[in-house]
Amino acid sequence: MHKKEHEQLYIYPKLLRAKFINRYKRFFTDVEINGEILTVHNPNTGSMKCIVEKGRDVLISKSDNLKRKLSHTVEAFFVDGEWVLTNTILMNKIVGTGIRDGEIPELGNIENIKSEYTYGDGRIDFLVDCDLGRCLIEVKNVTLFDKTHCMFPDAVTERGLKHLRLLMEAKEEGYTPCMFYICQIDRPFFKPAGHIDPKYAEALYDAVANGLKVFTLHTVFNEDKGRVYLEKGGELTAQL
């Protein structure tokens, strides 16, 4: 049994606890806080089918930008005793910190890192020069799960298919293609959600067979400290 260690990746500003009521038009979420209904921004474009349940505890942040139409953003849902982080925009910052700080040992020594790297007809989250080579890294936030598996995607994703295509095209030009699946709930295994998006699952299996490197990581959020940690030494296994 491996000992689990936690490496700090991010510190949230002050977060407020509220109750989830409803999600609509994809980016809008109603929550109840201090007896009042507040409409907040939801940056997650997936279905979030495992976590959106009326009455569930959520954490929201408040923006200092007075020009924003919605002043607050939903950051996490409390599920099965864990905080599931749902802000996909923030997840890239968290992973970027982990890479820069050398907290992902599989990459080895890091020489250079660029965010939002333009390749072909799209953009990939990171270009990283490291011991694995010139790596193109795409990050996916995983909030779908059952009793034993974390799974991606939680809805049909044409964008996800495009990213796999770009990564494998890049491999033909000498890049090392990598997918990072950031699992937000503690489960022993990861697999593609073929029952939701069979095309994505087939494309992922095919990409792995042709050299795609897959990394499955588990993040942990401590509400009291407002800190996000990368869990190291666990046994989250990609079943690919």
C-alpha cells in the first residue's frame, strides 16, 4: 500500500458555502446563501450529471471585477465526503503550477513551458520541454464517476475529439502527445465513458495504442485552508 502525500498547488481566495438549487442555460446556476437566491456563473461546460443535485453544498467565489454581469462563480460541489472542483478554467492553472514546480515526476526535468500553445487549427493547453521530449499536454477535468471508476467525458465532446486528433497529428511531427485527466473524486480506476461518448472512447483507445501518454491525477481540496493539493502515491490506474 503506497503512502499518499499531498503537494500544494493552489490557494483559493475566500470561498462562501451555499446550497445548489438549479443549473440552466449551461453557464447559470442558482444557489441559496443566507436565505437568499443568488445567480452565479458556472464555467463548466459538461453535463456535471453526477454532481448537480438540489440541496447539495457548493462553494462559490466572488470576483473583484465590478464589470462582470455575475459577481460570483461556483467552484466546487460536495459529493461523497469530498469537494469536487468544477472550475475547468482554474484547473489549467493548477496543473500548470504542478508542472512548473516539478510535482509531476513522470515528466522529469522541466526546461520550458508555454500555456495555450497554438498547433494546427487549434490550441493545446501546454507545450512542455522535458525529459519525455517536446510534450503537447491537454488537460481534462473529470467529474463523472461510479463506485470504482472516474470517467471522461460526461457529455458528447466534439472538442475533446479534436484535441485527440491534434495530439496525434503532432506526434507525426516529433512531439510527445499527452493527456492529463484530473480526477476530482477518490476512485481507484479511470476509463473513458464509452456509454456516453463511444466515439471519444474509441479515439482514446486508438490514440493510446499509437503512442499517446495518459496521466491520471487526483486533486484534493481542503476547505478549511482553502488549498488544492495534488495527491501523490495513490493508485489511480488508467484502464486503457
